[in-house]
Amino acid sequence: MQKKLIFVNREGKTEKHLYPILPREKMFNELWLQELLIENPSLLLCKEIDESWDNLIPLGREVPVTAGAIDNLYITPEGLICLVETKLWRNPEAHRTVVAQIIDYAKDLSKMTFDEFENSVEKSTLHREKSNFWYRISKFIKDINQIEFQSKIQENLSRGRFLLLIVGDRIYPEVAMLLDTIQSAPNLEFKMRLIEFEMYKTSKENPWPLLVIPAIVGKTYEVTRAVVKILYEEKRPEIEVDTFEEGAPKAKINKRTFEKSMQKDYADIFIPLLEQWIADGFNISWGTTSFSVRFFWKGKIRSIIDLYPDYLSLFTEDMVRKRGFPLEPYHEYRNEIDKIPIIRHLFTERRRYAKLKDITLEEFSSYINVTDRIIRNLKKLEKISKD
């Protein structure tokens, strides 16, 4: 039931009524709601949900991912990511699919590298013909440098550590349907909330301005790693930072900055091998936070491995098939790398990235040796294919 709101004076006499806007009045569309949330992120009540997600910074609207486009995307000054999908009451079909939709978007983000994430943000509606990623958010970041911030984003992407918000002018209470959908993504560390907006006109004759009252009406509770219980509720919810001039190209790292950013014990193991790859003429492509090893295969330049100063990446069978690489070298790689317990666990969880702090030096050394072998095997095949 829509609440009736009134203003009263000190004597208890009514001074003004507020008039509820019913969803069927169709005063606004989803685009208007998305833009409202871009301009006013505090309406998402993130501080009440989890203070870690307070102070949201809008990154973009219609942010492209494999499964579609995220309505609104935000990030916190600590690198936590928030996805928002807006749905209006008059579109019941969308309500039935929005949960699966937002989880698919979260899955897509969890498979991204930081560079892929940054590229998607810069393709979004909010960023067209505007400043680049770092120029836009650098003024919000304090007590953390650019490389550390990028690493935090990569960690949250890899772990699927997101806040997922479904926002509408009326949220259907049939949220039990969420259970089966959420069980399909047990490897993601997300929280989900349903937020309902009540809208009121301040005048019977004039539709604007409006009073907007957000409320958290539904949430997910993680019961086990793979099962989530859904409840429906009614309750109220000076470190220098590198920046870029608007329009300036993104700065790329090099071997020296990569080595300085990597923890010394791991750098002592890896940097000599990287230097050998460079000396042997491997195609090393440097990005803004990482590098990749690339090969010319079947008429295209294709990446095989990408590495960050504090992350390692895995070569998956999906990557092999999509890039058209031969399977035999990959099966040799997989048999060897599966001997490393944490790597085997990552493959089980269908994850591509692992933080170095979670890996022993011995495990890292084994990973580097196995990776070196597959790179050299593919380099030989590249030469044969060219000949």
C-alpha cells in the first residue's frame, strides 16, 4: 500500500500534502531513473547496506559486457564495484529475468582483466567524448597510488566481489525465484539488494518536483558457499595520485616499473625469465598495468598469458579453443600445472587469476617454469606455421 505523506506545523495542523505517483502513471522511463542514480548515487542506500560500498563514483551507463550492457556501473574509492539494473513495475517480464541478467553481467566482469574492464567503462554512454577512466576518478582517490588501485580492482574482479542492486518503482515480492539463479554462481563473492523507490508529487497540478524515498525491500543471505537464502523485507533502510590530462593517451608500464611494483621475492624469481623472453624475441605487449605474451597464429596476433605485478594468470582450454591453438601443448601444460594445489583449485572454480600473496614462492616458481615451457612450445609452432 502506498504511504500517505503530509507536512504538519508545530500545532499539528496540516500544511501540505504529498501526492503518491502510482507506477501506472508512467511519468518516467528507465533511462530517467538511470540518470537520476548517476547524479545521486546516495539514493542507492549503500551506506546502510555495507559501509564498504559508501561514496560510490559513477563509472558509466550501458557498460558493455559479453551478456549485454550494465545499466549503471559504480566504483568506490577503495576499488569495490557496484552493478545496478533498473526495472519499472509496468514491465513484469523484465522483473522475471533481471536477476539472471545481473548475475550474468557479474560473471562477465569476473572474467575480465583490469585493462578489459577499463576499456568497457570507456565505451559506456557516460564516457562518450568525455574524459578517460583515470582522469575521471583520480580526484576521488586518496591514500593509494594508481598501481595499487588497479590491483585492488583486479582482485575484486577476479573474486567476483560485487554489490548487485536491482532498483525500481515497485519490486515484486516473488524473490524466491532468485534462489536457483544465485546457486548458479557460487564462485562469486557478491551481495544483492532489491531497492524500491516511492515517488511523490508536491503539487496535485504539477508533476515536478518529486520527492523520492528509497527503501531496501529484499536482500540475499549467504548460507553456504553455494546456497543463498532469499528474504523479502520491508525496512528503511597525501599520497600523490597519477592522473592524465583529458584526451591524453594512457601511460604504459615497462619492465622497470613492472619489477618495482612486484614484491621482491617474486621479482627475483620472475624478472630473469622475463628478461630471457625479451632476449629471445618473444612478443611482449605492455599495457597500463600488465603485460601479455603474444603470438602470430592463423593470421592474427593472439595473447596467451598476461601477468600483473601481484597477480598471475592461467591459460584455459576455452582460450586455446577460441584462439585456435593446438591442444597437445595445452594438455602438457595442464597436466603439469595441475600438480600445483592452488592452481588446481583455481581451475575447479573456473577462475583465471590468483593473487601472489596467496601463493608460496615454491608454487610461483613451478608456475613460472610450466608457463615458460608452453610459451616456448607455442613459439616453435608459430615458427613452423610461418615456414
